[in-house]
Amino acid sequence: MKFLYFGDKHERVTTPKSRFDDFRSTQRKKTEEILRLGRLHEVQAFLQPGDFFDSPQPPLDFVAEVVEQWTEVPMQNLLFEYLQGKKDEFEIFSSMASRIPIIGVAGNHELFGNNLKTLPKTMIGFLNKVGFIQFATKANPVLFETEDGLTVAITGTHYHVNMDHPDFVEDDYVVHEKLGDVHIHIVHGYLTNKDLCSLIPHVRVDQIAHTKADLTITGHDHIGFPLTEIGGKFFVNPGAVVRLSNHPKELERIPKVLLIDVSKKGVQIEEIPLASAAKGEEVLSRESVMSQQERIFLLQQYKETVEQSDWKTEGTDIVSAIRSIPEEDERWKQAKEALLSQIAKKEEELSGFGKEVKDAYIEKIEIENFQSHEHSVIECSQGLNVFVGESKQGKTAVLRALSWLYENKPAGKRIVRQGASYAKVTVWLSNGYKVARVLETKRGGRNGYEVTTPTGECSFYNTKSLEVIQPLLGFSVVPVDKDVVLNVNFLKQGKGWFLIGDEYSAPLRAKIVGTICGVQYADAVLRELEAEERKYREREKWLKKELEELNEQTRRYEHVAQLEDALKECERMWNQIEMRQERKTDLEQLWSRHEAAKQGKEELLYMLNRLSRVDAMKGTQQAVRDVVQRWTEVRRWQERLETTQRKLAALEQMIHRLPSRDGLEETWSMIKQQSDRLFSLLLLWDKAEKLKQQKAEQEERLRRLKDLSFQKVEELKGQLIRLDGVKETYQKTQELLEKKLSLQQKIKSLQGELMKQEEQIKHHKEQYGKWLKAYGKCPICHSVLHDDRIHQMVDDLFAIE
């Protein structure tokens, strides 16, 4: 026979603060796995150690959801089908038999105030009544019989307020008499295999090793302890099914269940980790781990300090007691000072309720027209005064009169004796004061207190001055809290004894006891701190809830980072596409330009065939202009030469007529040579004429080229750069440039020759002038020549038109 044990389930609606997963979904998955394991191993029952629910009264809709998942049997539908005759008893029994029962006990979370007496009022108690879970106790054990004839007894112990107390260990944990061949005992208590600190109530395994139970399983401690065997008896706590805290051990622990196999061979126990349980770091937050550990350490340190110190004997009030607490470090000192400051502030707030009270007792009472008393005078003595007499003789009215005087109760005019116009209650006090409560029924009548001092001075106070009157009367109030003032002077008729009657609630009793002990101010501060703490806790819960919602919203967008990477990749690819599109457009444009250039190339080649020398001629245009200019100068020189030749011819005739011709022949020979040179210049002139004609032809070609569109020419020129024929054109241009340079050198040489001819002509002029001057006569008319005439003749002879 097999059983499946699972620990504290803590089914709850809300997500624990230490978890950031979908807690309800996680719980459902674990329940499904536990049910699946139960069916897989064909277990007889589930065993559960308590704290199935996290609270005594979870919401009903949530409970219905949990129960529906665990039962797996639609009982209502089966009942209707049975009543309608659709199914018989056997079918109904077969359907119900498929459900695996749950056997267990109640845990502390399922009880109100850890009080086991509240179990019938809890949800788990109700589910036990309707058969969802079967409680197993020592008084009501659950018994099974295996196929091989063994009896299995299951008992348990519910959690209660004294659980793990030394006086209750035997009753709670130890089985003194076995109820079957195999006895399994379930306890919701803190059983452990090692000793813990004194702060934590717990029970060690060796303390209950004498139990007769073959297997003792416990819950309560969520971390648990491993299977321990002592004297053939097994003790184990596999831990809770859920992890509610972020304790470091919980972060490392993987929840598991126990498969218990009972046979003649004994009890076999197998731990099965839950596959649905995620790793601790995936579901638990570590934000408050260190702060929790620090709080536990400080709590332990504080307890040890209190136990080791004798501060309780060092003061008679709370302030002295607080001051006597040892200061372990600076934090303790600061905490003490802050606490004392708050207590002082609270004492100041409540001091208005504790005015100085006159030490006095009543010596005499006079009652006038108050209820049944027309005029009564009662003498009192120090100590106890007793009013005795028959009923309805005014004894209670005396107490009411004193209450009216001391507390202004009851209010209104109904206290005035019928037929009277006023009511008055006067007391004489042992301290010399006389105080009277007066009420006049007439319109505008007095309603207040007459106070006569020991010196005879009389004053009247209205009812709003009650706080001033009460201390004079010796009326003592106990300021329990700012809004609670306790009257301890009167024990009224029909009321219970002080602190015992029903009029005192438990919290009020605690406040009163604290006031009597002199710690009311500290209690008030403590309540304020607790209220402030609750506010902060509520604020913390709200912030954590908001944080959970924000985390949930954040988790919805966890894929954004991946989308961002994908978006960046898409942008990169899009940029590449745009770049390639631009390159495609450029290539298309280049292709169009290539086609246009190809066509333009053909046209240009055709034009180049016809205008192959245009660029060269254009480059030599300036050179031609220079040649033309030089040609013009040569032309002028030619004209001068012709004139000179004519004059030389005339001069030759004159020379022949001269008496001596030797010097003239030599001169003539020189002139002849100059004439030959001038003739060579004429040849150059012919060449210049040809160049002029070529220039005109080139200018005509240039004119035709200018008729072409400038833009077309620019485009054609741009295309020519990328054409193969550019090189050939460049070479031709170089040849033309070389010819140009050669022509320029020739022109320069001619210019040099012309300059030399001019020098020679100048020299001949001088020689001719000297010859005429030496001869002294004109060679033509033989007249005598003077210097002026000689110069004129020379200038006329060599003058150039």
C-alpha cells in the first residue's frame, strides 16, 4: 500500500511579498503534479500535515476553485444523474472511488489566534465536515488494511497554542501504543534533527525517539530536515510544497513530496522532487534577506541582554527602567533617547488630564430638591460610610446626587424635584472647601457650580468648568489615553468590579493595567508607533502591489529588448537596401549616360574626323595672332625695304656719277647684302600670308563649332575624357604645341634678324651721312651740303612710309 505525503500547501489568493511569479498559477501546477503522482503510483491516500490553507477563512470562490481541482469528481452532476436514473450505484461508486482522499491535521495558519477551539469555525474544519479532508487524531485514527493483510494506522496532532512546549511534547509527538502493524503519526509542530536557538520553540528528534510510531512526519517548518532513523523508527519533514520566504535555504531548496510504500518488508520512503517547482532565484526575491537576518540577530541579542541584566530593579517607573537598559552600541543609545523623547512628549499631551487633586474627603452632604430628596443633610466621617435602609428610600438618589456633583451626570432638568424651582447638592470638604452644584429651572437661571474657598471667597462656574471643579473635590481620573479618561472614584450600582465587569474590554484592561503600573505613556507611544508601523506596512503593501503590477507590466515588455535588436537589424538591412537602391539608381543613370556617351562618342568621332585639328588650331590661335602681328611688322619692313631699294637705285646712279667710286662700291656692296637679307624677309612674308590664310580657315571652323550648343559641347568634352581617343588627341595636341613652339622660335629668330638689319641700316645711315659730309656736295646736283642738309638727305633716303 502506498501513500503520498505533501507538506504545507498554504493555498492563498495573494502572492507572498518574497515571490514575483504568478503564485496561484504555480500552486495549480503543483497540485496537478501531486495528483498525477498519486494516480501514477496508485496511492491509497494523500497525507498532509496542516496549513493546507494560509488563513482560517479564505474567500469562498477561491476555496471552490481549490476544492474543484482536488476532488476531480463532479459530485453534483453524479447525484443528478443518479436521481435521473442515468447511473446506478455501482457507477456512482466507481466514479467516487477514483478520487484519492486527503488525510491530515490542522495547522496554525488555519486557526483563529492559534486556538484549537476555533477549528469548527474555520474553513478547514468545514471541509472536514463535508468530507473533503479527513482529520486523523489519536482519538480518531484512520485505519487501512493492505492486500497482504497488514494494518496501517494513521494518527495526528493538530496545532495548538502550547505546541512544542516541553509539557506537551509527550502528548503531541509520542505514540505510546501502536494501533496497527505500521503506525504513521503526523504532527503540525517544529520537529527538527538539531538544536536551535532558545528563541524558537522546537522539539528534537532524540526527545521523542521512544515513540512507538514507525514513521513520524511533521510540517510547520518549511525548510524541514532529511529522513532520520533512530532505533528502526523514521522521522522526516520534507519541507513545505511552497516557498513563501526568501531565506537563503529556501532559495536553494527544491520542494518535494514523499512516496511511502508499506509492505511486509517494512516502510520504504522515497523523496520525489516536484518537476513543476522552479529554481529559487527564478521565483524568490532576495531584497529583504539580509534585513531579516539582522532583525533576528538583534532580537536574540536583545533577549539575551534583558535576561542577563537586572534593569528591572533599578527603577520604579518606565522612564527609569528604559534608562537602565545597557547601551550595547550607538544605535541602542539613539533608540533609547528617541523613545524617552516620545514618552516625554506623550506625557506632556496627557498631563492636562492629571491636574493636581486636593487631598480631601466629604464631611457633610446637603441635598435640596434633587429627585426624591426635598432637603436632606448627611454627616460623613473619614473612612468608609455606609448608607442602609429600606428600598425606595433615596439611597440610590444620594449616589446620583454625588455623581451629578462630581461628573455633571445625569444632565438636564429632570433631576429637579417635582414642583421645585431649583435643585442643589452641596458638599463640605475636609480641606475647607465648599462646593455646590446648582440648577435653576427659570429662564436664564443659574446652572453651574458655587465654590467657596477656606477664606470665604465665593465664585460661580458654569458646567464647562468641570475640569476645574473636579480637582477641588478630590475627584481622581486616570488618563489611560488621550481619548480615554477613567473614573476610579465611583463603583456604580449594577456595575461589575473594577477591571472585572463586562464594560472593560481586553484592550482597555491592558491600557488600565499599564496606567496603574505607570507605563501608560510608553503604551501610548507604543500604540502610536504600532499605528505608524501599520501605516508603513500598508504603504509597503501598496507599494509592493504597485511594484508587482509594474513588474507584471514590465514582464509583458520583456520581448522589447529582442525586438529592439531585431529592429536595429532591420534598420541596418533597410539602410543597406537604401544604399543599394541609390547605387542602383546611380548605375541606371550611369548606364543612361553611358548609352548617351556611346552615341555622343560616335557623333564626336564623326566630328573629330572632320575637325581633328580644331583643338590644335584653337591652341595655336594666339600663336597665329602673334605671327600675324609679326607679319604686319615684316610688311612694314618690306615697304621700307622697297623704298630703300628705290633710293638705293637712285643712289647707285648718283654714285656712278661721283668722281671716286671706290668707297661707294664698298658701300654699295654692303647695301646689296642688306637687300638680299630683305629679300629673305619677303620670303618669310609669303609664309606669313599662308599662315594668315590658315588662320582664317581655323577661325571659320571655330565659328562653326560655336554654333553648337555649349552644353552639348561640355557634355561631349566630359565624355571625351572617358573615351579611348583622348590619348590620341592629346598626342596630336602635343605635336601642334611643338610646332607652335618651333614657329615661335623662328619668329623670335626673325625678330632678332630684323633688329640686326635695323642696326645695320642705322649704321649705313651714319656712314652715308659721313660720306656726304666728307664729299661736301650733293651727288645729284653737286650743290654744297651743310650739316642740316646732310641730315635731311639721310632721313629722306632711309625714311619708311
